[in-house]
Amino acid sequence: KFESGYLVTVTIGSEKLKGVLYQTPQNTVLPAPDHSASVNNNNAGVHRRRRRKKSEMKKRDPAHPKPNRSGYNFFFAEQHARLKPLNQGKDREISRTIGELWNKLNESEKAVYQEQAMKDKERYK
């Protein structure tokens, strides 16, 4: 305890929080809060997700086959290889552009990539 509050330590799960609880006298006027330096604690009632420990995570077999690729995946790989050298460091923009290009393709153009996807699906039969 000190003159206007308490130093506190709270343990929640494995997290240890340290802080100060202020006790202001009833007759004093509080100054306007400085929003630039304060920490926003609006999520007091929100529950955080618990992170999984490495031991709890599933151990995947390294020889496990990857899932089959869709027609869009083949189109994306082809277009990404073409656009990446032209737009270095703009991966998000490249992905957006490829999505727009896919949506503009007609059915016959998409059929080429869908055929590649069907051949890829044969790996699982």
C-alpha cells in the first residue's frame, strides 16, 4: 500500500499481471484522461483463446499426401509465376489481381484448369 492506492499482482492461469489500483479521495477533481498514452481495456469481459502446447498439437505424418489441388490452384500457380517478377514485394496485390482474372475467365478457359485438377485428383484413387 502507498498513499493513493495499492500495488497488486494477479495470477490468471499461467499469466502473471502486475499493476496499481488507485484510490482517489472523494473531494478531488480528476484530470481529463490522456488518450494518447493510456492502454485501452475495453476487452475486460472477453475470454482469450487458450494456445495449444506443442505436445497437444497433432503430429502429422511427413509422408502424408497433400490434398488435391483445385483448378483455381493451378491457375494461381501459373499466373503467380508470371506476375511475381513484375511486382516484387506486392504479394497481396498479386493475389487480388489473380482472383479478379479468375473471375473474368469464361467456362471454356476455366475448363483447362479444371481438367488439371481432375488429373491431380486421380492420385487418391
